Amino acid sequence: MASRGWNSADVSDWGCDICGRDAERRRVSRRVFMKNGALALVGTSAIPAFLSRSVLAEMTTAAANKKKLVVIFQRGAVDGLNVVVPYTEQNYYAMRPTIAVQQNEVIDLDGHFGLHPQIAGFKPLFDQGHLAIVHAAGSPDPTRSHFDAQDYMESGTPGLKSTEDGWLNRALEAAPEEKASAFRAVALGAQVPRTLQGKMPAIALNNLADFSVGGRGQTTSPISNAFQAMYDQSTDTVLQGTGQETFEAVKMLKAANPAEYKPLAGVEYPAGAFGNSLKQIAQLMKANLGVEAAFTDIGGWDTHQNQGGANGQLANRLTEFSTAIAAFWRDMGDDAENVTLVTMSEFGRTARQNGTGGTDHGHANVMFVLGGAVKGGKVYGKWPGVENEQLNEGRDLAVTTDFRTVLGETAYKTLGAKNLEVVFPGAKVRPAGFLGLMRG
Amino acid sequence: MNKVDAMGVSGERRKLGVVTELRECGLGWQGGVRTALAFALCVLMVNQPLMAAGNQDKRGPTAQKEGGVAQSKVEIRIEHALNRLTFGPRPGDVAAVEKMGLTEWFEQQLNPEKIDDSALDARLQSQFPAMFLSQQELMVRYPGQQVIRQLSMREERGAGMGMGPMAPGRPGVRGRFAQLYQQNQLSIPNDPAERAIYADQIALYKEQQQKKQEKDAAAAANGANTMDSGAPSGGQMMSDGTVSGSASAQAPAPIERRSAKKDAQAAPSQSSDAMSGGMPDYEAMAAGKDMKAGQQSAALPKSDVSDTSAPDAHVDKLYRDLEAVKILNLPPDERMRRVIAMPPKDFLAFRQSLSGPELAQFGQGLSGQQREIFAAMQNSTRMVGAEEMQVRMLRDLESNRQLEAVMTDFWLNHFNVYVRKNQNEPYLIPAYERETILPHALGKFEDLLVATAESPAMQVYLDNWQSIGPNSQAAENGGRAAARAQNPQVKAALKDRGLNENYARELMELHTLGVNGGYTQADVIQVAKVFTGWGIEPPVRGAAFQFDERKHEPGTKVVLGKTIKEDGMKEGLEVLHMLATSPATAKFISTKLAVRFVSDDPPPALVERMTQAYLKSDGDIKTVLRTMFESQEFWAPATAHAKVKTPEEFVISAVRASGAQVNNSLALVAALDKLGMPLYGMQTPNGYSWKSEGWTNTGALVNRMNFALVLAGDKLPGVRTDWTRLTGTVTPRKAEMANADGGNGYIDPEVAAKERRLETILLDQPLSEKTRMAVLSQSNDTTAAIQAAKEFQTGGGGLLGGGGGQLAGLFGGGGPAAAAALRNQQQDDRQAAIMAGLMLGSPEFQRR
């Protein structure tokens, strides 16, 4: 189809240059901007987000690639020590008398670590070399607040609250795309998560089938066009920008009709929001909508009480988590080789179980990296140990790998975000410091 | 022709929908007119922010709305106040406040007891009597899944007191249950209705268990690695199973049943043959209905669904459907009597055989309590959950005490609890709203803080009820019991009971000091010790707050540098007092209030004055709000329309603005689910954000536009809009007349007048001329609302599960089908409806 979005469709001139709000949508003005070196301004907050976006889209020349990065946030702080279990450590069992995963229950990975039995679905992926595990990863910031820790992880700037955008948005900025699709960055959910907020447009949607105004059909409804006219012309910069993204996305979705991409035969996503999100991410990717970064999250990890061991609360969450990811991987079929999927959670949990059969807020955690270019079959990272004296503040697994090193490598090698200083300002993430999780 | 393509090739064509549409109708503007008008519009739009900002100094005594409606300075101020301090103005509100005087209105709102709200109270009490029961009564009358599970297990083991195998990880619970039985604290009631609520839910529970077992067995036979779907393992007193879990398991096969019923109606003779085919009489069954109902119905012929042969099932269905029709035609009391008298199996079949409209018919004429009983017989928890959300929504929509409603909403979000925390939480929320939050919403912060600390809802939500002092008597007893225990897991569970930090941390981080409020991890642990012993009575006994000295950690604690001497529950009150009077808390609360009422990034000077007001007044919320109301910043031009509405504010303000009559608020509750802001649906304790980021994104906008169309188009079940009444004398015109502009940009003056009238009613700032043109150009599109209704289906998901629509039917509004059945009057002014829908979905209406 001919639509390249509003910047190509809008060639009119309202003869009214004092209306600054739509100046960027007129070619003449855009050229003027470019002549004056608008690119130099990119990255400053002086120009509105939508403006820098259009300039970038026009000017950059990076080749399109077919690589895709999927980021999954386990909100609530998953208990990593019970997910990838250091089953040879005596103190692990001593500290967790009722909730430890027993040696005869774990699925051995390498003679030291074993998977929780409810994520057995990960074992074949690990054996095939697609799945890598990074243990004792986390944030250098010591906060035990869910919200601060999530905020820091999503902004990619631990300890710094003033950061306005998310690391994944900046990763897209650092990997410019000539013809950025409206679907370049998508989040499954009701809101654009912190991770994806920023200058690059990002779409949040709950349900592909509902993403249409006043009628489904192949073309947009008249009422949708009327709404579009309202939002296009609005002086409300926040809503105007969002409106533009919305209507372009609605049109693209109508044309691509991702709903026709059913899961591959034999692939069954687990019931629930998380499985549904991953299923829809697969649909969007298969529909060739230009998705490069996708985000979704799964909650229910804040197991302060009665978390269980091989069975129970945590086990149930892990079942949903792992079967959905395994289903997604299979559903992507041949294209799975272009996909990298990474999981994260704001912090780990106390090494000792608490007084109510659960665990409280801790520090380091486990991350999974799954993908075609991943050098899997290995548990990465330096293991700090769980002897009492090895614990962070005497209570939590210590962090030995900065989570940004892991995310940086996946963004660098998947999205081509070569300028990691943009992605993680001040973190000094360098290719030389990568763990070597991925080829390329 | 594909419009997108057309835009791509035609240089003249704007992508602008309005113009495209007009042109496609052959009504495009001619060049000269267009340019001239465009210029004029640009000028207008440049001026608009100034006007919209309500800059009174530059506007003279009256400002002219572009629509031609004069607006005085006073009116602008009143609209601003109503936008910020209420859930949005209703038609006529501005005039009413003007008559009273804005300051007087505000003072009255600060003292809600002086405002008559008896109409709403009466309505809520008659419609939702369960919501006014004490917590214990609510839990006894409408037992939750935990009780049902226990009773059904007991029943399976016969009437004996044998409590069966001890569940691992739950020492003593069964034992306590046995004790409660003996004390008759947990028993099947004798009242027939209450009895039916128990018996029918137990039957349903068993049916589900059986299905699950069959499924598991089948899965095991297939050797598939099925997921453990979180069956009540018996290991969790407070199961993490969600309410919707049971809701989804209940989905019937309505189409099949309905078609069977048609057969039944079409061939009565055949049905009566079936009737005479040996089916037992309802009355006879009713007589024998008691706790053995399960077994009894199991003894009925062909009543076991799973192994009924096909022809028998058919006969069964015919019988049931005919019987169902009969029951629907009975007078309300008799209808209820029959249903209550049904054996559980028959009741389930009857219930599942009802279509949406039939359900609505069943609900007609029933009292609030009868409806509750009927809903509770299937799933009490879902009934309770649905009602508490309806009550909250209705209060927000209709209370005359709007500031109290807004502040209740604010504090419910500040002291967030999550309805799906576990299966007991829904039962704790009515009292939480009614007794903990609402009475303190405009009082002293410390009272509110103490009330939340003592509330079962918060105790459970943040796990404090389970926290035990490591050196407490309970821990010691546990240690001794552990030493005796045989089962190693029980042993360990008893031995290792102790602190839980969850409440202590969030109390300081989210309720009082704020994350940078100067506390450390050591403080968190100390505060956790202070609050050991604060908890609730066992849920089966009503879950009231209690302080249990035996669980309380002995010894002195040090919190934020202050020594707290050992003093039982008073330690906690002392800590709460410290926190409530801390300057960090004053600032944290003031900032949050300013973000809610003033702007996302409130002026520091204003926050500072509010903070000082807080400190000087002992945390008096009224005083803090008054300081804000009287500040120059609250009225500054930059403040006007600075806030983007949250989904909740958007939905409620849209309904209020449109003057809709809400017979049933479930569809609105479901709409909030869809818009990402479900009531009591925030899982994490930080609550929803009051800032615009996060609420302004593509998916959200699509949903808002569709909601606006659905609401204005009168397609929302249980919510009636009547534009004819609102727009008054302006008569609707035929569609073809409306746009007969002859290519000269001419708009029918009557349509234009109606548009302006709607603008005055719905918006507090003039539409931009472009928006107005977009509205006018669409005034003859009458299908949009119907289409939007397809996009905005609210039946599924959320607490209500698939049953939301069904419950809606029962409560008098209905799912889409039921709504159609109930609607006695068709929307007659579709033109106004479409214009109103566009206005409610416009950028202007997304702000307050």
C-alpha cells in the first residue's frame, strides 16, 4: 500500500505559518529545519518528540534488518534462587527449610544449577543452545522498593530519577531506521511502559482485534477519519502526537490484518494475559509490520507469603511464564532465528525464607536470554555464592553482573544499537565487557 | 476507492478526514473559500490557548464561547472548580453553583455531612443491601470459595468430623475448622435462601472439581505436560486463586441451550411428553432440599451430566427449558421461591439455560436482596466483587458529595488494595471503602492512616496479618509444636514463622514518608516488628481486625532514631503518629494532592504552602485542600486544562456530562477494565498514576474514542443517554438536509445550533473550529456507535470474568442482548448522538 504515514501523505499548505504546531508536517518547513541542522538538536529536550522523530525518519540511512528484540518484565521481583537453583549449595537448603526446590526435583543444567521443575519447558531450549542464563544479575542500586527498582531498570539509569525515557526507546534511537514503522516499538498492555517511553514512537495495545475506531473493515471508518481530523489539528501537543501515532497504526493494522496469523500447528499458548500478549506479539511480527522491539510484562512474583517450593504459588507463575515463552519460540518458526528475547525483574528476593513461608525483597536475580543468535546452553555470570558471608548485606544474593551489560549486548547485537552511551548513559557498557551471550 | 491510496496520489487532497469525507460526498470546499477560511481558523486557533486558559484579566467581563455561548468569568471559574474537585460537571451544575456561590459551594463540599445525599443512599441500600452488611455477616451470608471448598470436602467425607488428610504446609487450619464446626460457627444455615446459596455453590464447586479431574486425567493419559492450573492444593489458607478462575470455568454453551429451548417452545406436546417421562416434581424436590442435596440430586435420574447419554440429555434439556419459561412468567416472589427450592443440579441447569434477555426478565421485579441471592447461588464472591465496584462507580457518578467521592477515590488509590489478592479480599473491600476510607476522606490524615493500618483489607493485602515476632510467644509455641511435629514440612513451617516486611516498607514508602523520606532497611525491619500482632481474626470467623499479643515481638524497637518502648499495640499507634506528623509525610501527601488537583508538575511554592498547612493543622485534609483552593496557582491560566483525565475520570466525567441515566453501572466498571484502570484492580501497592504519561497512548486513545461513541450512541448496557431531552427544542433534521451545503461550506443552521448546544453541555472549552467541522461533517453517520460497540466489548475479562454480562442482565441493565430487550425507547436523535460521541472523544474532552 502507498501509505508511508503522515509525513508523506500530507502535502498541503494551510497558508498559515504562524500555526507552528503543524509546521513539521509540511515539507517546506521540514527542509528549513534540516538545513539549519535539526539533527544536531536530536536528543535534546528542546524540540518536541514528534519533530525529532520525523527528522530522524527522514535522514537516517541505517539498513533495515529483520532482527527483533522482545523484552519481558517480571514485575514484583521473582525469586531467582528458586528459578535457577544452586542445588549443590548446602546453605541454600539451610536458609530455605520449607520452600527450597529439592535436589531430586530440579532439572540439572550443569552440575551446579538446576531449573525449577515447572520451567522444564526451558530445558530443551537450553540444550539446543538457544537459551542462555545469567545468574546473580541485577542493579547496582540498593533500593528494595519495587517501584524505584522497576523505574531504574526500565529507565536504564539506576539511582537517577530524572531520566525521562526508557532504555529500549533509546536503544531504538541509537539504531536509527530509515523507514521506521509505526509498529517499530510495541507494548502489549494498556500503557506504554517506562521501558519504551521516549522520543521514538511506541504503541501500546491490549488486543489487536479491538484496535480500530468505529468499525473494523478493511478501511478506516468515516468516524475514525473525523476523529483523526480532530487530533491532527489539535493544539494539544501531547494528544496530537499520540493521535497521529494512533491513526497511522490503526490504518497499518487494518491493511496487514495480523489476526489471520494463527499460531503454528501444535503451538498452544497458555490461557491468561501473558500468553495472549506473546501470541499477539508473534502475530504482529509475522504480519511484517516492522516490529523491532516488543515489550510485555507478567506480574504475581511478589511472593511474601506461602510461595511454595516445587509446587505452589511461585511454581504456578513459572508454569505460565515458561510455557508461554516456549510457545512463542515455537510459534515464530523459522523467524525465531531473528528473535532475541530477554527477561528481567526488578530485584531478587531474600536468600532466607521469611516468617510466612515466603521471601522478602532482595537483590540479585536471574535473567534469561533466548534467541537464534544466542550462545546458549550455559549459565553466565560470576557466581557469588550463598554462604552467609557471601550474601549482600547478609541477606540477599549479591549482584555480580550489571543488568545493563546483558541488555546492552542484546540491544547491540539485535537492534544494532552501537552507541551504548545513548542507551545506558554513564554505565560504560562496552562490547569488550559483554558476557558473550550472543554471536555477532 | 481506497482512501489511503487516494491521499497518496492526489496532491490536493488532504489526509484530513473531514475534507476527504466532504469531498467524497461531492461537497468539497472550493479553493478560495478554503484558503480564506483556513487562515481565519489559524488565527482563531492561535488565540485559543489564551481563551481556553481562562485568562480572566485579558478577557473582560464576559467571554464569548466560539459556539456563541456567553461565558462569564465566574462560569469559567466554576467549570474549572467542578473539573478539578468533582468527577466533572453535569448539565446544570454550573448554574447551580453560580446560584449558590463558588466559595459557599466549596465549603459545603468540604463538609459533606451538610449535603443531602439521601436519594443515592436509599438507592444503594435498596439495590445492594449486601454492601451494607457487617463484614462478618457478609461473609456468612455469602460464603466465599474457601468456605465452599471446606464444606464440600467435609460433605464428601460424610457428616462425620473426620477432617481428612492433613494438608502439607497448613498446620492447624483443618483442626481449627473442625473446631469451628463444632462450635457451630461455620455451618449450613437453616434459612432456605441462605441454605441454597451454600448448597448450590457447593454443587457447582463439585462439578468444577469433577471436570477438572476428568481433564487432568485425560491430560495425564495423553502424557502431555499440562500446566498445574493452580488447583486449590489445600496448601493455602489464603489461596492465590483469582475470582475469575471460577468464573471462567462456568461458561455455559448458551447457543446450544437456547436453540434447544426454541424447540421446546415450538413443540410443547413433545415437551410435556418429556415432562411425563418420569421427571420428579420440583415441589417434591424442594421438600428434600438440604445439605444432602448434592447426594440427592446425584440420585436423580440422568442428573449426572458427564455420563448422560445423548438422547437423555436432550429430553433433560427440553424439560428444563420448558420449566425455565414457566418460571420466568411467575410473579417475582414465587419466581424466587421456585429457584431457591430447586435442587442444586437443577438450579445450575436452569441458570445456564437462561439467555441474556431471559436473565433480565428473571431479574425484573426482584428486590435487591433477591437479586443478590440469585447471583450468590452461583458465585457469592463474584456477586460481592461486582457489587462493591458498582457501588463505588455509582457513588462517583451520582453523589452530591462530589468532593468526598473524589477524595475517597484518591485515598483508595493512595492506600491501594487489590481485589484479587486472594479469595477473601473481595469481602474485605466493602467495609474498607465504607468504614475505613470514606468517613476519613476529608478528616485528619492520622485518623485515616490508623484506620487503614487496622483495616482487614490492608492487613491482608500487605501480608501483615501473617507476620509474627521472631521472639514472640507464638513463635515459641510454634517452636515447641515444631519439635513435636512428625511431618518435616509442618515442622519447618512452624519453626520458621516470623517477620514479613511488606506492610512496614510500603507504610513508609507509599503511605507516609515517600521513598526518599529518610528511612533505612533497618527501619523497615524495626517497623515490621512493631506491627507484629496486628492482624485479623480467621476469615471463617469474619476476619475482623484484632491485635494478638502472642504474635507481638517483645522488646524495645528503634524507628527513625526514636526509641519505642515495649507497649503492645500502642507501639504501632506511636509509630503511625510519628509518621503522620512527619514533615516528609506532609510534603509527600501535599505533593500528591497537588498532582491530583493542580498539575502533573505542581508549583513548588504551592506544595510548600500546602505542606505548611498540613503541619500547622495536624494533618487536617480539609485545611490542606482549602489552602490549595485559595491559592493563586490553582486558578492560574497555566493550570486550566492542564490535567489529562485518567481513564476513570474520563469515563465518569463523560457519563456525567451526557446526563446519562445509569440503571446499572457494570458496563462502566467493565469499561475501566478495558481502559486499563480497573477499580480495585491495581495489583501493586503504589496505586495508579495521577500523571498523564502512561494514560496517553495509542491503544488508550482508540478505546476512549470507541467508548465515547458507544456511550453517546446509547449502546452501553444499563446506561441511557437522551440527547433529545438535553438539546431541547432543536429538532433533528434529515441527514441529507444536514449536509446540504451546496459546496459553499454551508451547514444547516439547525444542525449547527444543535452542535453548539451540545458543545455547551459537554465541554468547558470551545472546540477548535477544525474539531467542530469534523463533528458537523459526521452528524449524519448513524452507524458509528454500533460499529464502535463491536470494538468496545466489555463482556470479558476482569473480576467479573465472562459472567460480567450475565450479572449485568440480572442487575437490570444487561449484556448487549439484554440491554436491547430492556430498552423501551430507541435513541431518536442519532445526529446528536454522533456529534456528542465525537465531542466526548475529542482532545478537548480528554482534559480537565
